[in-house]
Amino acid sequence: DVADLGWMFERHFPGDPVVPGTWLLDALLQLTGLYAAFVGMAGRGRAARVGGVRFLREVTPDTGTLHYGVTIRRLHRAAQIVVADGEVRSDGGPCLMASGLCVAILPKEASLTATG
């Protein structure tokens, strides 16, 4: 339940309590990475790309319970990549929709670097 985040609401935008949208997006990326682990991919998960994000409703102390879901669109075992679409909903409807959530699973000794 969102009300359990009282500690966060006291610090984020004092006087205007709202869950940061990036937290909602990060939770969807984490859920996509969890799926990768579930299907046996081993290593360090890294957010590699997000195709698009739509912030539809603010999440405030009055929002209630949030429901997170991802739909796996592509699983590329050889490249260790999972691509999903995701949604965060509350009882009042969608709060955030994201497409093209790409999570790369890297070997423990590797790191992800940006190239031109």
C-alpha cells in the first residue's frame, strides 16, 4: 500500500507528496530483470534502454495499492537481453505505461558502456 511510504513522502517534494515517476519506472525494469533470473540468465542486470514512458497519474498517499506488471516481448538468450512492456496500475487505473524496457544481463566481470 502506498501509504506505507510515509517516510518517502515526508522527504520528496515536502508539502507536495508524490512518488517519483523514476521509482515507478525502475520497479518495472527490476521486474524485467527478475524475469531474466527466473528463466536462468545469470549475471548483473543493467537497464540498457527504455523505448517510451507515459506518466498518466501521480502516485500520492491517497493512491492505495499499486500493481506492477510486465509483458515480455523478446527474450534473447544468446545476447542475454530481455525486452518488455510494463504498466503500473492502482485501483483508479493506470499510473505509468512503458514500452521497450530493455534489460541486459552482463557477466559479473563486465560493465555496460555507451557507444556513439
